[in-house]
Amino acid sequence: MPVDVPKDTWAGSVRVVTIGATPAEGGTRQKVLKVGGEKALSYLSFEAEMPNRPAVAVEIRDRRPEDWSKVLLDAWGDVTRDPTAWAKAAEAAGADMIVLMLSATGEDGKTLTPETAVKTVKAVLSAVGLPLAVYGPGQAELDNELLVAVAEATKGERLVLGICEDKNYRTIVATAMANDHLVVARTPMDVNLAKQLNILINDMGFPLDRVLMDPTTGALGYGIEYGYSAMERLRLAALQGDAMTQLPMIVTPGFEAWKTKEAKVGEGVPEAWGNWEERAINWEVLTAMTLLESCADIVVLRHPESIRQVKAAINELLAA
Amino acid sequence: MALSGIQIYKLLPQTNCKECGFPTCLAFAMKLAAKQVELASCPYVSEESKAQLAESAAPPIRLITLKADGNEVKAGNEVVLFRHEKTFYNRPGIFITVSDDLAIDDIKKQVVEAEKFAINYVGINLAIDGYAVQYQSGDAGKYAQAIQAVREATKKPLILVCAEAKAAAQGLSVLGDETPLLVAADTTNWEAMADLAKEKGAALAVTADSLDALSELTEKIKGKGVEDLVLYPQADTLGKALVLNTQIRRLAIKKNFRSLGYPLIAFPQTPAAAAQAITKYAGFVVLKEFKPELLYPLLVLRQNIYTDPQKPIQVQPGLYEINAPKPTDPVLVTTNFSITYFSVANEVEGSGLPAWLLVADAEGMSVLTAWAAGKFDAERIAKAVKSFGVAEKVSRKRLVIPGHVAVLSGELEEELPGWEIRVGPREAVDIPSFMKMAL
């Protein structure tokens, strides 16, 4: 007896967002990255093929992050002292995109200047041909100052500028609009807050096909279920036709997983936690996989081995 | 067709005897309609009604319980595709594979080692649920010995991974009164496996690589009188596994499709596949080896995904004493979301430094979420300080707030005159060094 499988038919679909611009398009990238475009829940190929594969972005810093887990610093080694070398190593490790996080202070201990930020971003752009996202250090005034300078110095590159939050989005959106860049809109694990920020950004006249949304997640064991369900609900709303949720989702499992004690600490923990390095990588891989299952379009990772495992898993997911 | 609550009510005794655990027959009928209870809970329902209700009363995914010596692992009885629609109920059992190829002593050693595995996660004890004994030796006698050895080292339920009915029979013969799971019946061995499962009261996994073949097999096996089935869809990629598991879950829940209304078993080969098995519908997860560094995150993932989204795990708001604090010791404030509380409490405890931990009522949300939702603001923190009589317990009025809500410090100084407000680290993991350096 043949089984009649019920198929969902959806009214809506996710927008396609193109990150990066080639020389022909006004930028300098060798490759652009297209994400989104889903017409069904991710990987359910019997309903609709995924038009663009979920991407793995790799987080790098403008200076060596001494507070990172030793497991991470050892894995990358000396390249963490030079963002261009780090970007190349990330590309070699399989990155589809680089996420460059600017620090609040430079090597000299003084507040990072726009000139230094621009210099670093330009150096990374000339070191690799991948699309690039640039995140400020997370302090509103400084973020705005740095990102405006970066946006103006890289006009036309279609960088992703981050992070827009409800308390600080206008300046970043305005400079992205003026200089042909994209933005990432972050809200704390809530469907309505995510919609609201997308509406505010759209109200400024900024086209939604240049917005990635970051609904935020917790790490495995630290509230991932909230992010997981918020993402499932956002994607279902998008497929049902709610225009303000029809954006590709970018999430940061690397950042979340690597701040947990389980990933960060190797000594003085229970024996049942097992091998530190493997546990830490598993923490990142399981966090990332869970978010991919809830329809993430871009996962930002940190460890080279996690990048390898998650990329392999995405390949398998698409080979239904 | 499924019956409505009212239709079911008409078939019940309508005596409101309460023996089913519900206050009225109508309440019980509503639960039956929602497939959240079994008709067997009603002791007085007539045979005639039973037959009529059989269809409506059965849950869309049959509940399968593996048992051994008082230990149980349940799978099935799920009612939704997405956890936010209600919740996922029965956390998938995690089993560790033991091969009969090893020497008996090594088998015992492996299981004894794995049995020691125990994790305390936010006050919940996590452990392995059982063992899957794999028939690899090709020697039925050896297989039975291996099962015997595993059984001596653990009291937890077993899965017999053995497609040869004769070897499986010999394996089962060393087990006493328990309900193991036999893996698996396919198109070639199903008759012998079904007979064996029936004779021994074992649950039986059924395997095939398509839904058509799977449902055909379950129908045939049901015809032999074996009802406790588990589905083992064969998939060579994560994508195919996701599609098959989703289709099976959908057919069962949306279409009440009986021949696929059983829990699923998965044999993930990578950490990524194990994560998918937990999120996407496996009822039993068999890992290829005992690796604590994978088990720990996997058990935590299971706990997270199967948390009832309507009920965040909360701790009681109040003033908690850590490491026997004195009146001069600092007061740290956080929210009553359990994960937040345990992260902070563990760190303070681990630091060895005494402190008062003030847990404010933030409706069970974490610091950032509660702050964004207006449930963890200066007013609420001040209220907690006052209502739990913190000022009477301490002589030095010093309050440390989480770094994520540093913006509240000005307002708090106004709300709590006479208190010194300090901004602590953003992450719990940095609390010990903060306490040593800054307090």
C-alpha cells in the first residue's frame, strides 16, 4: 500500500539576501554568498529544494582574544595575532564568510580609532576574497563611530554591518544605505521583538533584502530551547506569509558555546565531563546543529574542527 | 475518524467516579480526545464503548516502554511536530552499544565504566538509559554470554541488535522478566522475529528504507499479534533521515496513520547526527560507544528540547546563602531562571568565597531576556532586596548586579539609598575572578 505523505503548501517564502559584491558589481569580492529563498522548512526536499545552502561563517578578531578558551587559541595558533592571516586560515578551514569582530581597545590599550578599524577591515578584504561581516565592539557610540568609517571606506562591498539593536540601529542602517552595505538586526529570542526591529529598519526606507536577522540563541544547556523555538516560529510565520519575518537568520553558536564553562574550563571539572577539547567542540557542534535544524541560514562558528563537522553535516542534509 | 470530546463523553459511564484521576467524565473525555490519556484509565467503560473508542483512545504514536528490574525507558505518546505547539513528552532513551565481539571481561568492564557516568545539570541527574548489545561475533552462544555479562553489570533496559532470530532467541533466553527491544525485523526475517517477540514479550523494531515498505511490514507483524513496535527507517544521509522522520511523525499526528504510529530509533554515527536525532523525533538513540564528552552535551540537549515551553524551570525567589556568608560579605543579585541561578550559584560555590545570592522574581527568565521584557529592572531588584529583608542580614550594603544590566546601576542607587551598587561580570564563569579581584 503506497503511503500518501501529507505536504505542506506555503503562501510565503524567505527573501534571498546576497552578501558581498564582485568587481563587476562594485566590490572586490571573488565570491558572493546568497542565503535564504526557502519555500519550505529547511532540508524537507520532498516539499521544496533549498535554493541556497546554509552557510558557515567564521568569527575572527582584530586582535588576539586572550580571554578565549585555550582550546580555541591553540587550534588557530599564531594567526590570531594577525587578522589577515586569521582570515586566510578561516578560508582554508572552509569558511563561506568571515565575521570580523572589532575590539573596543587597540593593542596600545587605548580606544580603537576609526582609522585603525578601517585599516584592519581593508587588510582583511585584500587578504581574502570571501564576503565579510564587520561587527562593532558592542558599545553603541563606539560601534556607530567605527562602523560609519568602515562603511564609507568600503562603499559598494556589500559588507554585513553589525549589530543593529532596537536601542541602536539608525546610524548603522543609514550608513549601510548610503554605502551599499547590509545590516544584521539582533533581538533577544522573541518573535515579536524580531518583527518590530525589522519594521523599524524597513521604515527608514532600507530594503529588506539587505537585512539578516539574528534572533539570538543561548548555548546548549544555557537556554538554547528558547532560541530554537523562536526560530521555528519565525520561519513558520515567514512561510505563512508574514513579510516582516521573511529574512534569512544568522546565529552565533560559536560565541555562545565557547563562553560556557563546559567549553572554557578544562581543570577542576567533574570527570564525567570527559575530554575537554572534544567536549568543547561537541558543545559548539551540537549548538550549531540544533539551530540548523530550526532553519538557521548562517551559523557563525569558532573552532576549525566544528567548521569541518558542521559543513559535512550540511552537505549530508542537502543530499537527501 | 477521531471523535470529539463530547462524542467520547457520550460513550463513557458518566458517573464522575474520579478513579481515572480526573474530576469528571467530561474532563477525561476531553483528555482522551487530545490523546493525552489512555482509555484503560477508566475501570468502568463497557466493552461496546471500548470497541468504538479504540480508534479515538489510542495515542497517535504508540507508547513503548522498555523495562528491566524497575528501570523503564519510554518513547512515543507525542502529540506535536514542534515543541512550541505544546511540548515533547518522553525524552528519548540514550543507549550505548556493546559488541559481543569483545572478551566477556572487557564487556563487563565497559558497562561498569559507563554505569558510573553521572552528571548533575541544574539539579537534574543525567545518566545513560540502557545498553544495546550488538551481535557481531556470528556465534549465538557467545552472544548469549555477552548479554549475560551486560545484564550482570547493569539493571537498565537492553536493546538486542541482532537480525538473526536464532541468535536473538538464545540471547533472550538468558534474560528474566523484562521487556527488551529486538532490532530489527526486515522483509527477510520478519516472521521469525515477530514470533520471537511475541513469545518473549519483547518490543520489536521494524526496518526498511521507505515508508511504503515500513508500513507494509508493520501491518504484517501486527497481523501476527505483535503490537509493541518501533520504527527504524534506514537512511544513508542526514537529509534522508530528517525527511523520513518528519514524514512519519506528520503522518502519525496529522493523519492518525496507524501503521506508522510508533516511536523511532536512530543509530547516529557523528555528534551532528546525534543532535539531529534528539531534535527531530527519535524515541531511542543508540550511540556507537561510551564517550562522556559526547554524552554530556547530548543529554543536556535532550533535556533542553524536552523542556515544557509553557513552564520555564524556575527556582524560588529569595536570599540564598553560599559558603556560609557573614554580614560583611557581598550580595549578588540574579534572576530566578533555573539555568541562570545554577550557573551563578555553581560559580560562587566553586570560588570558595562566601556570598549572599539574591534571586529576584523575573518570571523564570534569564538576565538578558528578563531585562528586555521589563521583568528584571531597578524596581524589581529593589523590591527583592526589601521583601527578603536583605538589609537586616548584612552590615555592609553592597549589591553586585550582572554586567548585562550595568545600565540599571544609576536607577538602583535611587531606589536603594544607602546601598553601594557594583557592576559584576556579564558571564557567570567570570564571577570567581571578579570576586577575588574586585570585592
